[in-house]
Amino acid sequence: MSLSKKGANNPLYGKQHKEETKTLMSKLKIGSTHSNETKNLISKALGDETYLYKIIKSNTNTEDNTNNMILSFQNDNQFENINISQDNNKFSLIGKFNSLRKVGKYFGISHSTVARYLKSGTLYQEIYKISRSLLN
């Protein structure tokens, strides 16, 4: 159906709204906002889940030679256990975000900076790891 209404077949093709119509549409939108629940649903639909981890400095004098740890975190009012390790670094899950923009707001940086760290795989401020998936 959308293909049949493209280009010259669209009723508004080649036409523009009058200024008074634009003003009326603008006035109708003033004061209307999405609820927080709706905003979260939109973020979830448009964005990808992003996980934020903090590196844990391990004590080299410990007798525990494992690179794994069990971490519990709260996700939508349910606790989940996650086994986390990466090379010799241990990471603690800070949170799960609906989008890169929310991670950026958490740190007070732009989402493009977050995307750069995600793509490169480097640690932000040499402490934080940003990932699209849970670390195993």
C-alpha cells in the first residue's frame, strides 16, 4: 500500500501546508509529551541494549587463579546471576541501558563518544567497558 501512495500518487505530492494550518498543528502539539513509559518503549524499540561494566582490579597476591566471577544485578525487578570474565580482567556490571544516548547521559558525554568506545573496544577513562552483549 505504501508503494501505491509514493510520488505523484500521494495526495500531498507537490503541495505544501498553508501557514495557518502549520500554526494550528503546532498549537495542537504544545503541552503534549510522552509518558516516561512510552519514552522507554520508544528507546527500546529504536535502540539496542547496551551494557556498562566497570573493571575490577584484582589483587595479585590472592590464591584464586580463576578469571570468572558471579555477579548479581537487578533487571526489571528480577535478579540475574552473570558469570563475567575477559582475559585477566574482571568486570562488574553497572547497568543495562536501552540506548547509547542513555549511556552518554549517565556519563555526561555525547552518544557519539560512547559509540566510538563501543566500536573500538577500548575502556572509557581506563575503567569502563561498553558492550552490546553480556560478557561471559
